[in-house]
Amino acid sequence: MATQMGENELWLLSFYRTSEIGGALFFGRLARSMKQGANQRDMSKHFADEAQHAWLWTSCIERLGAHPLKLTDAYQDQYLAAAGLPVNLMEVLAVTQIFESRVINQYARHQRASGLHPIVGETLERIMEDEKWHVEWVRRALRAMEPEYGKERIEKTIRHFREADEEVYRKTILEHEERVAHLADVMARTRGEEPKDGR
Ligand SMILES: [Fe+2]
Ligand SMILES: [Fe+2]
């Protein structure tokens, strides 16, 4: 197959695909274990969306003339290993909020990259519609939990998971520095900044 992308881009799109699968598996298990109600409904939709995103990246890579790389660790697995498993629904939603903001930021940055292939752009745009809803429903659900858990405790939990996220993301970036550095440079240029070392 004649591929229309470089090795770094194939890695990145494969990384997105693996992360979406990680999300789908995580949310799918949760959806199965949730009691009747609005959260159960929204989590089921969320799970189905992430599974669909995994397919959209698979299909995108295929349309660009390649096959996704088999990457072992999803970002989510490393993240939960670092942060600890959430112990109640509030913590689950806090983790979800952090996952989702990470994904949205990454995709939004990618959308601004120069020389974006139209097929990749189209895929990002399609996925972002769902990602926005993901952040919204989770924020709403967390707010509804304030009487039960207390606003302060919820905020503290979100902070804890955000710190773990930053730690894991930094590690992921260091591990794949070359590929990500290339991407970061492209993105820094589109924002008119000087590329920074090691970021
Ligand atoms: Fe997704
Ligand atoms: Fe999502």
C-alpha cells in the first residue's frame, strides 16, 4: 500500500486509536456496572462514542494508505496505574473529566497544525463534536453530586487526578520524544512560538 503519511504521523494516529480503545473499554465496563438512571444512560453513550472513535481512526489511517501500529499500553492504563483506581462514582467522573480535557486539548492542538491532511482534519472534526459533549455531561453529573460529596472534596479529587495526568503525560512525551517533538515543533510554528526543548 502506498502510504500518504510519515512514520511519526502513523505513530500518533495509532496512539489516538489505542487511546480511544482504552477509553471505550474503561467506560464500557463502567456502563455495565452502573445502576439505573441518567448517568447509566450517558455513560453508555459515552462508551459507544469512544468505540466509534477507535474505528474512525482505524478508517482514517486506512484511507491514508496504512494500517494502525499495534501499540501496547494505552495512556489510560498508565494513568490509572499512577493515579490509583477511582473508588466511587464521583472519582470515576473526576478521572473522566481529566481524560476528556487531555484528549480535547490534544485534538484541538492537532487541528491547528499546519499541513494537516484533509482526511485527518475531517476525522478530528467529527470526533471533537462528541468530545465536547463528553466534557459537558461529566461536568453536569459532577455538579449534581455536590450535595452528596461536597464541592470542596470534588475539587480536591479533580486536582489529584489532574496532577497524575500531568505526570503521566510528561512521561509519555519523554518516552516518545522524537515523534512528539516533531509534532510539537509543527504546532509551535502554527502558533508562532519558538519550539521548546523536550516538550
Ligand atoms: Fe474519543
Ligand atoms: Fe471522549
